[in-house]
Amino acid sequence: MTDPAHDPSAATSEDPENQVDPVAVWRRAAPDAVLLDGFHALKHAVRFGAEVLVAVTADRAAALALADELAADVRDALAELLTEVSHATYASLVPRPHPTAVAALAVRPDRAGNLAKLAHAPRTAPVVVLDQPRNLGNAGAVVRLAAGFGATGVVTTGTLDPWHPTVVRGGAGLHFATAVERLTVDELPPGPLFALDPEGEDIRSLKLPDEALLAFGSERTGLSAELRARADHLVALPMRPQVSSYNLATSVAMTLYHWSATGGAPA
Ligand SMILES: C[S@@+](CC[C@H](N)C(=O)[O-])C[C@H]1O[C@@H](n2cnc3c(N)ncnc32)[C@H](O)[C@@H]1O
């Protein structure tokens, strides 16, 4: 018999006769699954092909009204997935309730598949490398940027887990739109490495190639010695004297924008 924790259809039928307990499915799947916290995270994940195991809402009518308004393309899929539970039950499943009262669990994409995407040649868009980032919110914002610009992926070095629930929350479910993995500097995919550093060459004089790795240092200490040793180019963002540095995520935003404005970026 199919395990309902791994059979999305088992938990999502609108026919009460066919429903299994979504809470039981949730509790069994939660330890290994990715939490999609809120309507927008679920919407993005479904759009970009996530395998959703279970999805609950404390207000199904409100969630589907949001889908009608903002996500007609996935409205039917959401209607199929979402099971209404009491607000107390919903709140017991999530670290803190989201204003949309929607939450879901999805399968984390396979590491081998992500590594193949990151190494695939020729690359049509850069890979963003965050070298030992510390701030989970920054990492989430970077995943969202990478998804928006169609970057090939986001790689982190160091101890931060780029699939930590807070990072996924900051990424608004867009981890499913780009390849997100943690690697060591030695394991970085091939490609010319452009490391962002205020002491580098002015980005405005450069065109960043599609096959580039674009690397950014940690919030506290900047680029590690190991990453610098692997870098082919040091690149600076324009910044007036006396300002020390930009925020990590805004540095990624400016760099991806520069790549897109100078020839990159798929439609
Ligand atoms: C908050 S900054 C790091 C500041 C850190 N105190 C340091 O010593 O570098 C995080 C990262 O953003 C990028 N960054 C910030 N401002 C930059 C600039 N003006 N030019 C190039 N990269 C910059 C760099 O990759 C940097 O390592």
C-alpha cells in the first residue's frame, strides 16, 4: 500500500470519503521535508515544480480567493492540494502563523540533480556563490534574487544550511526555481570566478559572462582566503569613499542586474 506521507493525492482529495488525516501526513513527512510557510511560498513552489506532500489552510475560501486574484495559473493545483484544518491545528504545525494561514510540506530537491544543474555546460546564466554567509534572511533574499534573474543556482560555503526554514521563508518558495546547495570551495562548479570586493576592478568596466561564478563574502569578514585564492577576478561595485560596504543581498542584486543589463538574463 502507498504510504500517504509520500502520496500527495492521498491527502488532497476534496471528497471527504477519500481524505486521510492531513495532520498525520504532516507529522510523518515533516522531519525530511521543506516547510512552505504561507500562500506565496506554496504558490511559487507549485509553479516551479515542487513535489508537495501535504498542504493545509485555516481558511480555504480565502486561500482560493488569493489564488484567483494572484495565481490563476496554479489555482486548480492549489485547490487540489489544500485541505482546510482548524486555526489551532494549523498553528500547531508551523513555528509561527503566517497572515495567509497557509502552510505546506514539499520534497527537498535531490542533491545529485542540483549538482548536475550547477555543473551543466554551457551555462546560460551565472551561479551565485555566498562564501560563508551568516544571516539567514540575507541568504533567503539572495535565493529570491537568483530566481528572479534566472540564475543557474545559489551555492553557499560554510556552515549555514541554505535550506534552513528561515532561508526558505525569506526565499518565498523560490528555492524550487534555481539550484540551491551547500558546497566547499573545492567543490565549486567550473567557470570563471568573479569575486565581489570593494578593492576590485570597477564592475562598470566589465561584462560578466553567462558561465561566471559570482562570489560574495560573508557579512562580517568578507571573502575568505580560500575563495580569494580560487578567484579569477576581483570586482568592485561603485561606492563613494568613506562608505565601507553594501549589504550582502543588495550587492548580489546590483551584480545580477549588471549581468542582465550587459547582455545576460533570459526573458
Ligand atoms: C557586508 S559586505 C562584507 C563587509 C565586511 N566587513 C568586509 O570586510 O568585507 C558582504 C559582501 O558584499 C560584497 N560587497 C559589499 N560591498 C561591496 C562593494 N562596494 N564592492 C564589491 N563587493 C561588495 C562583498 O562580496 C562583501 O564581501
